[in-house]
Amino acid sequence: MLEVRGLVKSFGGVKASNNVSLSVPEGRITSLIGPNGAGKTTLFALITGFHKPDAGSVHFLGEDITGLPPEKIAQRGMVRTFQIVQPFAGQTVRENIAVGAHLHVQSRADALEKAEDVAGKVGLGDRLDMDAASLTVAGRKRLEVARALATDPKLILFDEVLAGLNPSEIRDVIPVIRAVREEGVTILLIEHVMQAVMSLSEHTWVLNQGALIAEGTPADVVGHPLVVEAYLGKGMAERIAKREAHHA
Amino acid sequence: MKQLVLLGLVFAVIGLAPFVISSEFTLNLVIMVLYAALLGQAWNILGGYGGQFSFGHAAYFGTGAYTVAVLQVQLGINPWLGLVAGGVMAMLVAAFIGFATFRYGLRGSYFALVTLAFAEVLRILSNSVPFTGAGVGILIPLDQSAANFQFASKQGFFWVIWVMTLAAFATVWWIGKSRFGAQLMAVRDNEDAARALGVEAFKVKMGAIMLSGLFSGLAGVFYAQYFLYLDPYIAYGPAISIESLLVPIVGGLGTLFGPLLGAIGLHLISEATRELIGDLPGISLVIYGIVLVIMVLFMPRGLAGLVRRLWPKPAPAKAQATEGGHA
Ligand SMILES: Nc1ncnc2c1ncn2[C@@H]1O[C@H](COP(=O)(O)OP(=O)(O)OP(=O)(O)O)[C@@H](O)[C@H]1O
Ligand SMILES: [Mg+2]
């Protein structure tokens, strides 16, 4: 449903995205992992129109959307959330979510009603009249999810919606993400919480220094020598292999 | 809905003024408060609800004022037609400035400075082209008749400004209850997040600046007919731009009634200083500056915020106070 081909983006000297190609299948949860600064958020920004790629293309639902602005891409059914949450501060949770709902709903009353509905789904039903700015970190992450969901997307890109949550909050949010998929929404997520990646996604891509270095099921990928090196440093894979051979 | 009832009530009470006030001086004061509320509400649409702080609303005000004056004096066109033309011209100027700034993503202080520059360019232009009367200004000949948008009594002017101001307030009420308004406030509070949710930020801002320009232009038309004299400094000078932004900042940014509260508050202050210090030239700008500093430092939510604090609205059990766009 989403086809990314050869995306390149440099910031000054840094190649934040280096010839990245991937293909997201419809109806699944897939994921993107990689160490800090690997270029994951940049890739999301390139796909959703927040950055213009230096080279490469993005196709969504069979159409070329490379270079389209974010609002046009959202209108076609692909939305992203922000790693650094971006609430409409000063507006209530209900009003925040209604902005998403308004994408396809003209009437204010209907949008507010839909917001209530969506808030219930992500577990914000008891905080509808709270100022979004006074939510906890976990609450704000849920709000990011809710706003995106309210646009009735076909594909959602979640950028670290679990980061900053404690283990019990993570356990609460994982079923929410699953429920989104059950409703027929395709999900691509960026996540550092490996427990979540393992339990949620069927397929994962690993990004390091802007380039894809591995892909496969999460279980396969974490043992991949290049991935171990990317996370733990050069030579680490070899040392681990040696130690394991020694113990055997 | 409650807000609409309150709005109707407030304007009904204001509408009693010509029946209960016999002094021309006092009625003039009410007219000037309505006129300031109109200017302020116009600015509030773009600045308060859209978060785009313009320092150059004189561009729209002056265009409305000059349009009605020039059409009348140079071409003999009836000022009631001039009113329509003035509103439309102001809106077109707003569309032009909006396009030139929003297209290139100007925000914050850059937007403010560019709008100021546009107003100054228009001031200099009107100071040099002949058909505006250049630096000498333009005098609309006295010819008092309702058909000529010149009323012998203040009552006629009162009803014109009452209708204009009511229209601006009704528009802002609608903004608070519509998809357009929700999207405008979303752009104000976080443009990237709004765009990520499919909001066409550019179009929404264009809509806001054009509505804002329209009502500023109407205030300009009213000014021209009420005082029958314009010059480049009156029409396009910084005083109007400052008054436009001061009224809603004092009253409460992004609130429906803020500009009315601000207009009343500022007029009370300026009347009081006139009583105390007399008519020193430039004193009003000094006072305005002091008021602005006090408001920004101590009452960022303006008089509407103060009203809300004194009479909090009965909130649902778990809800917290929410003031964004609802005072
Ligand atoms: N707007 C920008 N301007 C300049 N450099 C940028 C910009 N955005 C990202 N970068 C750089 O690009 C690289 C990739 O950053 P990115 O935020 O995509 O990483 P990430 O994989 O999302 O990291 P994290 O896990 O910490 O969120 C980094 O070196 C970063 O400093
Ligand atoms: Mg990131």
C-alpha cells in the first residue's frame, strides 16, 4: 500500500536518509527500528511530505505522492504522529481530537461527537474536557494516537508512541494499537521498546546511519550481526559470537 | 448557543443607546467604542483566532477609507456603493498580503514586520499619487442625507456602526462554532500538527486574513464617512494598526467578547487621562504603550480572562477551565 523507493535526504553533510526502499503491506503492523539518529523520524517526515526528498519516490495506494504537502497526503489517508508530541495547547482533549475528525466531518457538533468516540477507544474518555497541555506524557501520547485516528486514515505512521511511558502504561497502550489494526488500519511504527516491536509487528526494517541494514521478522532481525553492531558498536557481533562459541 | 444568546442580548442593550441617550457627546462615545470594537474584532480574527500577529492592519483600514472617499470625490460614486467597494478592496489587499506572506511561510515576527512594511508602502503611495489628494489629504464634501451616507444626527451613524460591528461579532461567533474556526485555531496552536491532520493551513490563513481585512476595511469606510477627511497618516499610519491590536489584547485574544471589553476599557482609560492631563499631543500612544505592557505582563488573557476568573463558568465535574476561544 506504501512503496518507498530510493529515498535520499541530506542535511548539510549528514545523510539522514540514504537510498531507503521499503514496501508496507496493507492490513498489517510493521515496524522500523534503529539506534538514535538513524534517520527514522526523517524517513517518516519524507514519506508524509514534511521534508522534500533529494531523490527517490513515495507511492501510496498506487499513486505517486512524492513532494505533496502533508495536508494533501493526510487527505489521501496517510497520517503520522509526532515523536515530540504536538498538542494544541490551550484546547481541550475533545477539541484536539475534533481537529482530526474535521478532515471528513463538516459539522462541528458531529466532529465533537466523533472526538468523544475516538477518545473512548484510546482511553482518554475520562479526560475530554481537560486542557491538552495539562495531560501527562502518557496522556499526550494517547492524544497523538487519537487525533490521527480521528481522521479515519488508511495508514498510520506512529513515531515512538510508547517512548517515555512506564511498563504498565506500555502494557495499556499496546492493546490500543492492536485494536486500531483490527479496525482495518495499516500501521507502520517506529519504536525503541523492543518488547512492543516483538509483540506487535510481523515485519521490521532496521535503519542505521540513514540506510536500511536488515529486514525480516523482529526475532530474526535482532540476531543479525549488522544490527547488533549498529546498536552495540563495531566488533561486538564478533565478540558475542566468539563468547558463545567458547561457552558451547 | 448560549454565546449567541448573550451576543444578541449585548447588542440589543447597546441598541437602546440612541433611545436613551440624548447627549450627542455621549452617543459619539458609544459610536467610537463600537468602531474600536469593530477594528479590534477584525484584528482578532487573524491575530486572536489565527495567531498571525499583524502590525499593519492600517493597510486594510486605509484602503477601505480611501476607496469610499476617492470613488466619491473623483468619480462621484455613491458612498453606499463605496462601502461595498471599500470592503471588497480591503479584502483584496488582505488577500494580496496574505498570499505574499503565507505562501512563503512567514510566521511570527517576520509576518508582523512584513505587514507593517506593506502598510507603510501604502502610506507612502497615498502620499504621492494625485488621486488620493497626496499629502494634503482628501476632503469629502459635506452633503448631509441618508442616501449620501452622511447623517445630520449621530443616530444614523450609530446604526451603521452597530450593524457593521454586529456583523463582525456574528462572524466571530460562527468561527468559534465551525470547522473553519477549529482549523484556524489548530493552525494557531500548532501549524505542523494541524497540517499532519489534513488541515490546509495556507487556505485557512487566507480565509482569516481576508475576513479580517474586510472588517478593517468597513471600519475605514465608516471612519471616512463619519469624519469626512483622510490623509495618508490617518488612513495608513501606525496609530490604526496599534489600536487594532491593542483592543483585543486588552480585551482578551481569541475570545468573542474580548474586543468589546477592550474597546470599552481603552475608551474609559483615554477619557480618564483626558480629564486628568488634558489633550497633550501623542499622549494616547504613550498611554496605549503603558497599557500594552501592563496587559502583556499581568493579564495575558485580557479583560475576558479577568471576567472568567471572577465568574468561572460552571464546568462539568472533572473538567478544567478552558478559555481558548470560549470567553
Ligand atoms: N531538520 C534537520 N536539520 C538538520 N539535521 C537533521 C534534521 N532532522 C534530522 N537531522 C539529522 O538527521 C539524522 C537523523 O535524525 P532522525 O531524527 O531522523 O533520527 P531518529 O532515527 O528518528 O532518531 P531517534 O531515535 O533519536 O528519534 C540525525 O543526525 C539528525 O541530527
Ligand atoms: Mg526519531
